[in-house]
Amino acid sequence: MMFWYGDHGMSGWGYGLMAVGMALFWALLIVGVILTVRYLAQSPTPGGGTTIVRPTAEQVLAERFARGEIDADEYHHRLATLRGAGGPGAKSAGDV
């Protein structure tokens, strides 16, 4: 039978080491859970790491048109400029 008091039991150092051990246990457990969640949440890429997907210029233009920031004429004009089918700086076949 184990005695917890007196000369046969746990001293102040025993309680201190038990408290430090318990704090280390919980800290390692929490860090492990956080690292596991972060690892599982990242998207797989061939080079390792994460990939940032940026919208194309046409997608940004379509979003601005959908939000009502630009009207239909401006949308079509800018879309044609992006696709190279006209615009202020585009040259026609006769402008050589």
C-alpha cells in the first residue's frame, strides 16, 4: 500500500514534477492536434506547399459586371480589349 503523507509518500518535488509533466503532456497534445489539422487542411501540390489560385482578368471583369460596377457597353469594350479584338491601341489590317 502506498502512503501519500509523511516520510513514505510524495514530497513537494513529486507534486511539482507531476504538475510540470501534466502541463507538458497537455501542451504536446494541443500542438499535435493543431499540426494535424493544418496538415490535413492544406491542398496537395506537386512541389509541396499550397497553391494560390488567382482569377483571370476576364473573371475579374465578369465579377465587376455582375456586381454592377460597370455597364454592358464598358464590359464588352474591355472584354474585346482583353481578347485583342479591338480597343484604343489595337491596329487593324489596314494600319500597317
